[in-house]
Amino acid sequence: MMHAERLARVRAAMAERDVEALLLSVGADLPWLIGYEAMPLERLTMLVVAVDGPATLVVPRLEAPRVVERPEFTVRPWSETDDPLDLVARLARPATQVAIGDRTWAQFVLGLQQRMPAARFGRASEVTGPLRAVKDDAEIEALARAAAAVDRIAAALQAGEIPLVGRTEAEVSADLGRRILAEGHHRVNFAIVGAGEDAASPHHEAGDRVIRRDEVVLCDFGGTMLTEGGAGYCSDITRCVYTGEPPAEFADLYAVLQSAQAAAVGAGTVGRPAAEVDATARSIIEQAGHGEHFFHRTGHGIGVEEHEDPYIVAGNDQPLVAGNAFSVEPGIYVEGRWGARLEDIVVATAAGPRSLNLVDHDLVAVDA
């Protein structure tokens, strides 16, 4: 029922945009729409959706056993000697307005353009993006379950139950990854661990640096938790701990960050432009003299993908609507010294912003 309803909404959006065929390959649109995730192979998997006709999943024969067949689409396996691009082109004809998945490999896009010279190709995200950005109740609860799982890991970190001092960043990252899986996630998407000066690199890759006493440890981690419908929903959280008593300078920096993050969460109300949420956090950090140390957007949408619409960034004047789910994660990074980030997943609701991550937001000193 869920997939039939989504396909109906997609076809209505296609009709509004005069899109006659939708072509989805690797990426999050496919599992969101039919509950099947294509493997990133040189063998093509592609769902062909006609605006007023059938939906057909073209899939390598060796991958076909992985497909959970549903009444909303038919499965068309192809053999090693077949040309899957010809098959997709035949299924899509006579469409001249085509929307193709944003993550589709270039070799397949170029091949389809050669086989469909009369067709005009656009981005599938223009059809699916606005639909995926508004989560229904089941999707929000899936996100809440994933958030609660990583909350438990963050609470263990803050309680000193995850050893830090004397271990490498990579070892702690691997530990977080194991815990993400143990908490019921299907896969680990990332487990950033940055200690001391490495915390000033927002997307630091955990390495062989050994964590010491009396320094900050920034941990940003999340994964994908599967649902019964086949699609997975993501978690994403950032918390900082200090392996000792934080010096006053860092405690003051973190207090600014905590204030900015809380204000931005509160600003995530229905009808407010996404850019204003970003500006709320940024203005507090700038007023404290750390404007140059906050150099990324305040947040990103989350759902089947860890990063999707809506983006909480300057220039995005799209008003938030009920069902938008997004991160609020300002950061302050002083190169060569230290850094801090604080992140929650938030859902805009008619009753106000709902934070899905509830674990302590304070800077916690740990003896671990």
C-alpha cells in the first residue's frame, strides 16, 4: 500500500512537470519508491516508470533473486549478452521528456542519450525530491527509532563507557561502528572521531593519532536502519566529550556553540525559511567572535539518505513544512587547536520543532 501510494504521488508530480518517463538506478529514490536498493555495479539496474503506464524494474539476472516483488511493478531480468540500455530505451519510448536519477552513472546516462536522441533528459530529484522531503508519520517514527539507537551510544560515550585515552581515533571509530550495528542498524554510514586539533577538521578521517588526556574528542556517527518496507532511514548525531577538565577558553567556546544550536533548533518552525534557521545559529556564533570558525551550513535534510532536502543553508528561502526532517549542527573550529560540533535531528511539526536526539547536550568531562 505504501509503495502504491508513493508511485501515485510520483506519477502526479511527473504529470505536473510534463515528465513522461522516470528512470531510477542507484541512489535513494529507488528504495524509497519500491523498497529495492540497486547495487553499484557496472551491470545496470533501472526502474522505468511511465507517467500513465506500467513500472518495470530492469535488473541483472544474477541480481533478480534479491528483488522483493510487489504488485506495483514488474521485474525484467536481463542476461549477460543482452543490452540493458536498449531494453530501458524500448520501455521508455515514446517519451520525449525523461527524468533520470541524479546518482545514475555517467556511462548509463550517455548511453541512454545515444539510444533516445529525441528525448530531453532532466533530473529525477525535481520530481522525487519535494516528495521525499516531507516525511509521513511512519517515516518520522523510523527516524526516531534510529535516533534513539545512536542516542544510547552517545550516552555511553558521555558516561565514560567507551574507552578513549590511549586508543587511536581509528580504534574508537571502529568501536562506534560496532555499536551502531549492535543497536539494530543495517550499516554504518560514518563514524568520525577527531581528538584535540583533529576536531577542527569537520570531516576528519580517523587515523592512528592516539587520544590523550585533557583534550576534546568530537564524535559524529550514524547509520541506516531498515524498515519493513525495504527502505532504510538514517541516524546522525554529534557529541563532544573532554578527557579531563575543560579549560575555561574551550568551555566558553562550547557554551556559545550550545546556545547557537539550541536557538537554531527552536527556529525550525513550520513556515520559516531554511535560511533563517541557518542565520539564527550563525548570528550567535558571529556575535561571540567566532564567525570565521563556522564555515559550513547549519544542517541538511535526512531520511533514506543521510544528506537530502531540505538544506539548512544561506540562500535556501524555501519555507519549512510539517514533515521536514533535518539536522541542526553548527560547529566552531579553530585550526591547529581544537573544534566542537553539536548535532541533533529535528522534525518540523505543526506543534513546533521536535528534536529526535535527546541525549545530554552539555560538554561532558569523562575519565575514559
